[in-house]
Amino acid sequence: MSKTVFTALAAVVSLAAPALAVTPQLNVVGSYWAGASTNTSPYLGRSESVAYDPITQRLYVTNSDQNRLNILNVANPAAPTLLGFVDLAPYGGGPNSVAVKNGSVAVAVEATTKTDPGKVVFFNAAGTFVNQVAVGALPDMLTFTPDGSKILVANEGEPNSYNQPGSVDPEGSISIINTATYTVQTAGFSSFNAQAATLKAAGVRIFGPNASVAQDLEPEYISISADGTKAYVTLQEANALATVDIASATVTAIKSFGFKDHNTAGNGLDASDNNGSINITTLPVKGMYQPDAIATYQVNGQTYHITANEGDARDYTGFSEELRVNNAGYVLDPTVFPNAATLKQNANLGRLNVTSATGDTDGDLDIDEIHVFGARSFSIWSEDGTLIYDSGDDIEQIVAAALPTRFNASNDNNTFDNRSDNKGPEPEAVVYGEAWGRKLAFIGLERIGGVMMYDVSDPTNPIFLQYLNPRDFTKSPTSGLTDSGPEVIGFISALDSPNGIPLLYVANEISNTTTLYSIIPEPASLTLLGFGAAALLAKRRRV
């Protein structure tokens, strides 16, 4: 079907919405494998971050193992081809993120020593160097403001170790770059250093040994308000959301995401990889939302955030917060948990990975609340970070129904139940898009793989539409013959699409593949609009 026909059909649907919004369907269109790496990494090439340029109809994909940026031609989404690549070795130790706007390609490159300041390097669409600027340590996710006048980068500032000779713990920050002048402003957290006790009391996890607030907070992912004035930044390890005033480069608020009660009906989880079965049930556990990706959208003039609640633990030489419930050093308060011995059995909670950094709420050196990493869900929040909706245990329930023999397999193996003890399917990526009269959220599951699609037109009541996982579990996840490990996903509207069809693109870290999905109406939906499946196929043949 031509771009003209599909754009016209999209316009018809848009005019009819919401009363006649159709049901979209994801389908795999095409994929590109970047090949095997020659280094000693257990992964092949780590296609991690990806961005689309509608002007040239190209995808730009970071490849951290090979320290380069691949440029793919997707003018025909069914047959992505490599146009070339940019060697990023002259700029630092490896790329972490890429963003594109108005033909400008920006890449976040960490320093060879990750605790040193990194760079954002700018190229034109052909991959020719334009400029570079210094930013904070370990720059990661990049995003442009809607008008392209600025680009923001989350500088994680991870330590190399704690309490060791040579330990360095840089401050986390957000760099704001003017794309016309290439000048940099920095929004940091040092003004909150004196508020550590207040932040902790409010639920913000400040716990790095001897770290200030500014050192402890590690910006992960950024979304921008529709008017381009505010940035919303996930602080994953801290389980918090920061709000940034872009014009003044100031962090104006930090708010904890709080905890999810897994002991409430509909909030269950499968907590053991050792029970030989799918066992999604309520348990006396609290999940730290700890989102990775965040997407911001508006409904009726109100701003909302969608988060993928992946979870993450700190594990460094000199300090590690992660251990299992059955660890002898993880002592459950006997009053709160009179059945502690039963809970510590491997088939129950014994194998579950938890944090030792929080959970002792009364300071008596035993655990009063069991805190686990992530929430195995996606959530919708108000602009200030108040919870509006959480998907509960939907993701694990849907995966269990769709892939009962591969439930909670990891991204680098095909073993049943492998990740139940550790964040389950691990929702990591999220992107928002509008197609076929619907406001849509797409959630990528890092471990089991695949993408979930929800209608989020009503933020209080999202509607599950589809789970599509193209992974072939008969193939090795690192063979390049399947998709495994979705890391970053992006949305292409019908107007920006090379073929007029709304598209989704996914960078799969473990398989080193970049895959495109079409978003088209189900045949029944087309019939409602007067476009029967046969007529639609006839149109496809004629144009």
C-alpha cells in the first residue's frame, strides 16, 4: 500500500476517533543483524540505542562493543540495509545513546575512563562530524526538545567502586545543550545535599557509602513536556523522579515513586526460579518501581508520564546491595514475619533477589519490609509523580499465557522460569505514539523479549491490545537468527513513515538486531470503516 493511501486512511480514522477508533495490530516488517563482535564480550554487538530521521528515512543504531554508530536505510522497512557507520573511537570509550532531530544526529559517548567527563558528539545525517561538547560523567540517554533548540543528556555519574583505593564517584547531572551555539548548561543536584535526611524520609533512596546526594543520584532517562519547558528525569536506583526547569537548568523537585504492594490482589509475582512451575501469587513483598524509560504525553491538557518499571541494583567492588532472601545475613523481623522460615524456602521467597540497603524501617538491624527491584509492570503517573495507574501483574500473566513453556526466560538463554527470582520479564523500554485514533503505549520487555501495546487514551484505565514476541526460542539468543533483549524502542508516525504506515523500531541488545514493526488495523477494524480486508489488499496491489 502506498504512503498516500495509508495516510488518507489514517486521516479517516483520526477524524472518526474516538467513537470509531480502530484496533491496531503489530506485525514484524523487517530486521537488520549487525553481525558478530570480535571482542570478548558475551554479547555480539550490543545494538542498544536507536533513533529515526524522517528526512533521510534512516535509523541510527549505537553499537557499543564495536564503538561505532551504524546507519541503516529503511526507505523500504521490509529490507533495512547498512549504508555505513561512524567510528566513535576518536571520541571516547563507547556510545550509550543516540537522538536525531531536523537532520542533526547526536551521540552520547562515555569517556575511556567512565568516571571522567563524557561527550555529546554531533554529526549530520551522512555521519560527517559537526561538533562535540563536554558533558558529565557517563552520559547516557539523549533527547531533543520538541523544537530541536536544545538537547538534554542524562549523566549517570556511576562510581567505579566504593571505599577502595582509587574509588571515584562523580556527581549525576543533566546537561542541556543549545543546538545553535553548542553551549552547555548543567542541572545538578548539589543544592539538595543538605536535604539528604528529608529526601530519605520521603522515600528517596540515598544509600551509596559516603556519597552526597549529588553523587548518589544517577539520572537514567529523560522525557520533555509538550511545550519544551520542563524535563522529567528518572533516577532509577533512587526510585525517584526529578523535574528540571530547562531554561534555568535547575532541578526543581525530587519525588519518590514509592512502593508497590505485591501482597495485594492483582499485584502478584512469581518469586522463585526453583519451583518448576508458573506461580504468580501475592506475597509479603514491596516492589521499588525504579523505572528505566519514561514517556510523557497529554490528555485533555493534563500531563502524564508512562514508566517501564525495570528495577536496578548497585553492585560494585566495596558495596553490593543485592542478595537473596535465603541469605543468612538477611534477617526477617520475627514479629512482622512469624513464618520467616517458610518464606526463606527456595520454592517461596528464598531465591528472590532483594536489597539489603532498605527495609529495616525501625533501625533494629532486621528486615521489616522486603524490598525488591522493579515492579514487573508499567505505570502512569500525574505530572508531579503521583501514581494514577499500575498494570499490576498483567505483564507476567500475559507472558505466562502466551509463552507457558518459556515463561520468564532470560534474554541470553531459553530456560523456563530463569528470571522469576530477579525482576521477571523486566519491562525496560517505553514509547508513546498516536495511531488509528488511539493514544498508544508500547512497552519492551528486556528479558523474555517482545513488545506490549496498550491504549492509554484514558490514563486511569489503559486497555491491553497486544503482546507480540518475534523471538524464536529454538535459536540461540546470540545467533543473530532471532530477536532478543529489546533495549530501546521508538515510534514513527504515519506522516513520518517511509511507507505511510505507523511503525515501531526496536534495538535488540543481545541478538544485535534492529527490527521494524508495522502498526496496522486488524481486518475487523477495517471492515467497520468500510475497508474490508479484501478491498484493502486490492488497494495494496493497485498502488
